[in-house]
Amino acid sequence: MKADGEAATARSLDRAADLVLRRVHERGRAEALGLRLAHMTITLGLGYQRYTPSMAVVLAGRKRSIIGDDNQVWGAEHFLITPVDLPVVAGIVETDPERGFVSARWELPTAIVTEVAATMAPPSRPAEPVGRLGTWTPALADAFSRLLCLLDEPENIPVLGPLVAREVVVRLLQTDQAPRVLAAIGGDDPVVPRAVHLLTGQMADPWSLSSLASAVRASQPTLSRRFREATSMTPMQYLKRLRLGEARHRMIVLGETAAQAAAAVGYRSVPHFSRDYRGLYGAPPAADAARIREKLRLWREVEPAAAAVAEQALALTLDPTTPALTH
């Protein structure tokens, strides 16, 4: 039975990969379903991205995702739920010989999650912390592939889209990732969404755990525990990741110096900023920014399409409405 389930899951995900490859340029259809599609034929080094509440899937190839202290290489066997705005460092480590790298990100439909959650029994609290990555069930893979099938039927998206999305949500709430899915709507605990809103909107402010806990009306231990459950990071780790990603963007895109970028995102000490930056990206700020700019310049001359992909995958814009990556 287990082998049959795995085979059914594989067939559903293969169908989903083919649909993405065929419709990756149909941005309007994808957006109508809450999807962002990606296809690339090149591997990419680690770059900063900010995920909105969503379900991320890899349908061909493999990627590395670093969320807090969690560092994983994963592919089609898993999916990733991000319940709140989440700073992620990610890169493509492997492409499929036939399909390249194929992925999709589905914006969690919070209205549907709220509706479904009200009709289902609450998930039991796991005895041990849930892994960062979810594992597909045959029913979830089938529902998700049928959501993608609507890319071939744009006339049916307005009617069938919400129905299939509801089924995907139901199937997600039957996995061990249910607590993270529910966290996307805040549940009965608004502490983490409030904290995320403050940190993302005011990242340059001199936050401490004490001041943040006071702002969201929670004790420091409670805030730390709930924040880590939702994001795999402490609030201060989350803030540091936000600041470093925004600083990298400012140096590469706006041409700011390390000192200018550090000050703009809230660092009071350039040496402190440089240490944190090197710890995350593996190189000093100025050298890293120069390396990326030079690589992009060469790619624009030799392979403009690859350069366009890299510019987006390296998160050279933090605007969540950036068009889907295509190549």
C-alpha cells in the first residue's frame, strides 16, 4: 500500500511539473490561482528572498533553503509552508537533466483557511517539534496537481479555483504542517503576526527582545517560543536576516556602500554588520556585492535570459509582486 501511495504521489507531481513547464509564461492565469511559477536551467548560489504566507514546492531539481538555523536541501519529496513573512536564504543546487529546475509557490488563501479551520477538528499538538519541511500525501499531491490543471482551463478558474483550493487546504490540514498553515491566519494567537508586522515595517528601529515583547503585549519567553515555532528563528535572528537581505539589495541595486546600507537597515556598527554579513553570505559585503554585479554583467553579455533569472532569484527586488521567474 505504501508503494502504491508513493507511486500515485509521483504521478501527480510529474503531472504538476509538466503543467508548470507548459504554462510558466501564463502569468495572468497563474496569478488568478494564487500561483507563481518558475523554470530555470541553471543552478544559482544562495540569495535572499522574502516569502509571504505560502506553500512552496519543487517539482524538478533540488534547492537549498536556510531558515534560521535550519539548513536543508530538498526536492519533490517535500513542500515548505511559510506561515508569516519569512526571510529565506535559498539557492538552486541541482537541475533535472530533462526538466531543469521547476517550482511553484502558492499563496495560502487565508479566507479559505479560516473557513475550513472552523469546520475541522483542531490538529493535535505534536509531542515533538514538527520538521520544517512537509511530506506529500497522495491526496495532497493529487489536489495540488488538479489546482495546476486549471492553468489549462482559464475559463473555469473563477468557479473551480476556489473549490480545488479548498480541497488543497483540507489536505494540508491533515498533514503534520497543519499548525503552520493555521498560523497563517493568526489563529487564536496574534503575537507572532504582530511581531512580524513590526519588524518588517520598522526594521531599522533599535529593537530588543524586551521592547518587541512589550509592543506585542507578551512575555519574552512566550514571544520567543511562539516565534520560533512559526519561523524556526528567534525574533532577533529574524530581524538580522531581514536587515542583511535588505542591505544586500541596497548595495547591489542602489550601489550603496557597506556603511550606507548598514545604517539604512539599522546597524549602528559597520564592523558588526560586516561580521554578520560574512557569516550569512560567506564574503565581506563590498566584495560580495561586487562579485554579484560582475557576474550579472557577464551574464547580460553572454546569456541575457539567464541574467534576468539570476537577478530575480538573487532577490534584487524585495517587491513580493515581482513576476514569476522564467527561462
